[in-house]
Amino acid sequence: MNQRRHQKMLNNLFSSALLFSLALLSPAALALPEDSALPINIQSDRASQKALKNGEKTEYFGNVLMTQGSLKISGDHIIVRSKDRKVISIVALGKPAHFEQQSDPGKAPIKADANKLHYRLKQDTVILSENASIEQNGTTVSGKRIEYNIASEQVKAIGGKDNSDRVKMVLIPEGNSETESSTSPENKD
């Protein structure tokens, strides 16, 4: 009986990974055309799945890394919610969790970090909460909460009540690589 239960659990995990893969292959969810042809890789220390009234929840625990071409999501804990065999959202938790995606071959990838990343696939939006920051081509935005629309590349940032949570922005003039290197996060005190 235990072997049958174990096999059923493995089948459920495989089915969830397949559903997760199919949802991420949709054109709206991927920035580079070649990403959709590449396999999705998920690595974690362990995983579990639950059937819920309104869908399924698959959780990955321990140094989780999900990649598909230029799309990378990592965290300590990633939760994938699906309904009717379609992924609705991906939540990554960590200190920090990380999101990265190449939007255009001629541009640097978008990099985002926060304690909580909520990727809403239908809305094509990533919501960053707690210690949120997003960066592309040296331009950075940080704050308590940031909403990033992948399709339009629009960013909305919200600060907190105290000065440490205020929205902070560094804008780099286009084509100014000298300024980029002197203001990059690696070169700040």
C-alpha cells in the first residue's frame, strides 16, 4: 500500500511539474521567443502537492531554482497554484527571492529581488513585497512594494511610512557606461 501511495505522489508531482511547464510556455509569460522551446528545470530539496477545492498547490522547499531559458526564479520556498490544469500564480519566498528575465536580446535582463515575489501569470505581473528592488541597465528602483508588468515593462513602486522604506530610484542616462559602473550596487558603500 505504501508503494502505491508513493507512486501516486510521484505521479502527482510529475503532473504538477508538467502543468507548470505548460503554463510557462505561453507567449505572454516568456520574453524571448526561444525560451518557449526550452525545457523547464526545477531543483529543490523537497516538494509536495495538495489538491484543493479550487485547484492544486505544489510547493518546492529548500534552495529552489526554476529556470527556462532566460527566465529564472529562485527562493527558499516556491508555491505554484493551478486551477483546471492551468497555473494561476507562482509565489517565491526568500531572503531574498529572485526573479530574472531577458526581455529583449539587445537589453540587459530585468533582475528583481524581494522577500516575497508573486508572479501572476494571467496579468503578466510580478509583485515584489518587503525589501523590493528591480534593476535593468543600471537603473534601479527599490521600495516596500513594487509591481512590474512584464509585457509593458511598467514599474509601480510604493514606499513605507518611515524613511528606510521610501521609494528610491537611480536613473542612468542612456549610453553612459561610465556612470553605470560607478553607481552599480556592487560599487556602493
